[in-house]
Amino acid sequence: MKKLTLYLTRLFAIDALALFAIVCLLLWLVNCLRAFDIVSVKGQGFDTLAIQALYAMPELAISFFYICVGIGLARALSALQTSHELHIIHTSGGIGAIWRATALVAVLAAVFVLFLSNFVEPMAKRQLNLLNESVAADLVSSTLRPNRFTQVTPNVVLLIGGREMDGEIVNFFADDRRVENQRRTYVAESARVLADGDKYLLELRNGVIQSEDKDGAYSEVRFSRYNLSVESLAQQVAVADRLGQMNSFDIVAETMESGKWRESVVQRLTTRNAEAVRVIGICMFVLALAAFPSGRRARFRLPLEAIVLLVAFAERGIGSYSPLGVATGSVLLIIGSGGVLAMRLWPRRPIPEEAVPA
């Protein structure tokens, strides 16, 4: 049975990994196409475009990884059903090999998605912010064209009047509308980009900061010198997601040091680790749905892949709107699938001989 378990594990894993690789490649190409115009306007090459799209991939990969695992498992079991291998496995008492193979695939997939969500995604977000900051600094210091409005990031527009031979910017203007119903503008007679380690600063001189809040209140602050972080202009949101750029070990270590478990920390860690529960839930669902042979022939049969997608959509929706947490849908899926498996594995009473027609 060890050979059968190994055979089934390899079959399940290959289908899931092949689908995951294809989806990753397609989404990377889509990200490249979406950012092509923006990056080209900023004067960057294809290498910057490719790396930027790559850093954006882990967050997307986590959201559809468990679906790929479920569809891969469903396709493999459907192939076993079509070739009648599934019937042979059940009649020969090899159903335990299906459970062991599925459990092994589920555990490996859960460990992989935990590695993605707890370490790879935060690192990718951190590197993406550094790359965006570097691109924004290059745009301001050398690429930005005089007397032309240029969008650094959505809802952040820059304009300069000219550039001196030493790189100093004349008549700097920035309009920031990233916060809804709020607007902030920076106006300065001159500006210069400075490097501070891995960070970049935009030194503004002789200018004014104008702010308008959602209630219509207007404020104005004049300055002779003001240092503006390029990172604050390069990010798509005005406030940086600090926890999103920290891996889970660093978050736990910082929280243990402070002794205060903030709600945002608990929610972040719960969201990251809920992905493993999703993997286990979808594997149990597919197992309950397709691990048993069936001789019924329906005129129209909904593909298992479509069923997995619908269930994943419902699970994600329940987790998003449930007050009990993001793992609510996954827990319900595990409970429901476990009940179906128990019913299908429950020993049936043998049919009496006199009830069998001659």
C-alpha cells in the first residue's frame, strides 16, 4: 500500500502544482500588462516592470493557492474515476491509501501556504515599497519632465518648473489625494532628493503645505526647509501598513516585548494562519465529493472544478462577513465535509439473502 500511497500523492501533487504554476504565470503577465503604461511613463525599463509584478505576486498567490489544490485534487480523482482505478482501489481495500495521500498533500500545502503568508508576502511587500520608493526618487531626481503633470502613484501628481545642472528642482508642486475627502498639496521654490541609507528624502525649501479636510477646513503651514519622505509619496495609501511588512515571528517578538496584544496584531496573525485552514477544508470537501466511485450516469453533470470554485467563493464570502473571523467558512466546510465522510464511511447492514431477487 505504500507504493499506492506514493502514487496517489504524486498524482494529486502534480495536478495541483501544475495548475498553480500556470495561474501564477498568467497573473504575473497580467500584472506586467497592467503596470506597463505607468512604469514606462516613469522612465523605467522592463526589468523594473518584471520585478515589480513579481513582488506583487505572493499576495495574489495566497488567495488562489487553496483553490488550485482543491481543483488539482478533484481532477486527479476524476481521472481515477474515469479510468476505473478508483473502483479497483475501493474493492481491493486500498481506501486508506487515498486518505493518507490526501492528508499528506493537505499538510504539505498547508505548510507551504503558511510560509507564503507569514514570511514571503511580508518580505515581498517590504521589497515592493523599497522599489516603489527608488522609482519615485529616480522620477523626481532625474526623469520628471518640467511643466508636465506626472502621476507617481494613484492620486499623487507631481509638477516641476525646471531642473538645474546640479540636479536641483525649481518650483516643486505635489498634489496628494490618496485619503478620501482629504487633499494635501506641497509647494516649494526649490527641492532636492537626498539619500539617507536605504531611504530617500525630498528636501523642500521655502514653501507651503496646504491641507483641506473632509469637513472643508483649510490649513496652511509655511516653512523654510521641510524633509518629505519619498516613501510617503510612493505608496498607494497615505499610511504605510507596518504590520503587513513584518513577518509573523517579528510581530510576535515585538508584541511579547511590549506585553500588549493589540487587536490589529491578533487579526493579522489570524488572517495569515487561516489560509492553512482553508487548504484543509477544501481538501476534505473534495475528498467527500469525489473519493467514492459512482456508477450513475447523468445527462448533465456539473464539472468538479466548477463546484470547487463555487464552494471556495462561498467560503471566502462567509469568512469575510462573519463576525466570528475569517476562518468561519473554512471551519464550517471542515465540519460539513467531515459529516459527509462519516456518513459515506459508515458500515452498511448486509442485505438478507431472502431479499435478493432470484
